[in-house]
Amino acid sequence: MHQSLLELLRCPYCGTALELVENAALVLDGGDVREGVLGCECCAYPVVAGIPVLIADDATRRALHVLEEGRRDEALVQLMGITDPARQRRFLSLVQGPNPTFREALALLCDDAEGTWCLHRFTDPVFLTMETLIGALGQEVWPFQGRVLDLCGGFGHLTRVLQAQRSGDPLPDSTILADIGFWKLWLATRFTAPGATAICCDGNSPLPFERDAFSLVLLADAFPYIWHKRMLADEIMRLVGKSGLVVMPHLHSALGENFSAGDTLTPAAYHALFAPVQPRLFSDERLLDDVIEGRVVDLTANVTPAEIGAEASVTLIASPRAALFRRYVVPTAREIRGVLAVNPLYAAERRGSSTTLVLRFPTPEYEAEFEACRRYLPERITLEADLTPPITEESLGGAYTYLREHRVLIDAPVGYVG
């Protein structure tokens, strides 16, 4: 975290400003705080690997104590949730070794369905819709002139999309990623969205930011898993004030069927929570159809809660600026911000000078949940090209545009899949 972030942060419990504690734990790199302790009028919080942890629980207190004793690696693995000594050694060996990858670190930290979902996040149909929606909003410019917050943003896939809307922005802490999972934030800042500012906090508690702090708050995929929804809705509205933008894609509906649904509400209930900021609802089915068929985002096509019917999910967008709600055409991005990589859903078979890519889902459960990706991912494709890294646009000739548009090739963060 950059020291300028202290102007924005407030204790989630007492609401007072946070200050750096001048003690042996403090490690500065220019204006960046790599390790240290933040204090307010009621509590103290550790900063580990540049991530302030604004949670008051036993695990955080233990990490704070060992950090102040100079045991930085121990504080890191404590917050990562790694309790087994052998796994701790494997983790530290990996991250301190040459060229660790996101895939390797994820496999060590998470071996369940969430890890599978996360690795393939860049090409699932939900992400495709949300990425295109953010690209549409980026055409307005004003939502990205202030700070933006990816709330409950986990591994930072959408944080990376937010960063792309303001590339070249010299201001520190302009794109902030907040989540309760320290290990997810560590992966995000190390691999997925380097340059973003990560803050570990709990969405079921007051948010650790001053009023009117953000021009845009994005909360994607996570709101149904929050228990204190009324409080969080009020907090989000506090953070964007009267002129900001609230974007909440993929709200699981209590009237539809969802995988891992969470504690869902009806579309009418979601709408009511954000009534003070003039929310509009959009059909996720319609959004996905428009994106696949023409990379269009039509924000004139808002619907009433009743019109959503039994759809599985809905998107909520709130802004006082009526001009925002128009029709957008979002071209496929051609700029490569990371490296070109083969979508990890594909297995490559090399024969002579040609390469055949075959779509293979990691689990039957993943295939069932994201079967809509078959609408744009070809089952099998053969190319007269060498797809071993580094892959370049020039080496693919006329196939490049098709491969990018159909997500066979992705713009992956450096070190994402190796």
C-alpha cells in the first residue's frame, strides 16, 4: 500500500483515521509500506506483503504479534491460512524461487472447486459478460476519473479489467481491491492485478473507507453470500455518494436456480435495497446474448423485477446520470497487456507443423455450470502454427482475430499459467 492510502482509510469499528506506527515492524520502499502496523483509536492492524488487514480476529492478532517480533514469513503464512509446517515450507520455497506461476500457487493454496473456477475465470460466460459491461462503462470516462473499488473482488480478475480502463494512470491507489480472503488478495497483487491496491476487510462489517471515496464501486458475484446485505448496501451508497456509480453484476435470484446460490434475494428485494441511488435491473440472459452475438451492451433495456421472472441472476446498475444508460458497442481488445496464452480449457496436440486444440472441461460440475461457453469456444480447432510460448499475433496470421474473439487465446497476466 502507498502511504497516500491513509487519507482514505478509516477503522471499520471506531471510524477514526489510521496512522503508521513507528516500530521495528515498519518496512518502507519509497512511499510504499511493505510491512508495518496501522493504529487507530481502538485497535492495531498489520500490513503484510503490502496488504493492510483491517480485521479484528485471533488470526490477525497472532500475525500482528509475530510481525512485530520480526518474523515476517511467519506472519505471511499465518494470514495465508497455511497451518501445516510442510505446506508452509512448500509455499515459501515456491514464492521465493525463480518464476513461480499463479497456477502453481493456486494449486498449493486451494485444491477444491473454487480453484478450478478461478483458474478458468478469464473465459467463463459470466466473466465475459462482466468484462464487456465494464468495457462499455469505460467509454463514459467519468466513472474512472476518481478511485474505483472492486469490492469482494477475490483473485482480482475483474480488478485487472478495471485497471485497463485507466491504463497509464499515475495516481497510486486509484484501483482498489477489497476482500476478506488475504490469500486471494496476495495472489491478485502478485499475479492477476499487479499495481492494484489490496485491502483485506470483511463485507459483513462496516467498510474501512471515508465517505464519498469512490467514483465507482463494483461488487460482482459476491453479494448473495453476504449476510448483512442491508448494511453493505448502505455502505456502498455511502462510498459512492450522490454522483458515483454502483455496478453489481450476476446477482443470484431467489426465484431462479443457481449453482452455489448463496443466501439469495428476489430481484425486487435487491432493487429495494438500493432505491436511494436509482437502481436499474438488467436481464443477465439478455446481456450474455448481446455480448456473444455482437459485443453489444444495451443499457436502455432495463427491466422491472417482475419481468426478470425465474431467471437465475440479474445485474443491478445505479447512477443518477441518465446519459449512462445507452447502447454500447464494445470491440474485442487487441492490445496485449500481459502475454498471449492458450485458454487453459484447451489441450494441445502437436503434429508436425500443426497444432490441434481440443476443448476439455476440468470437471463435470464445471461443464454443467458454464456450458454456455460452448457458444463461443470451438470444440476443436487445428492451426498451422506453433503455440508454444511466446505466442505472437504475427505467427498466427489471419487466425489471430478469430482466436481472440472466441477466447481460444487469452491475454493472460504474466506468470498466470506458465
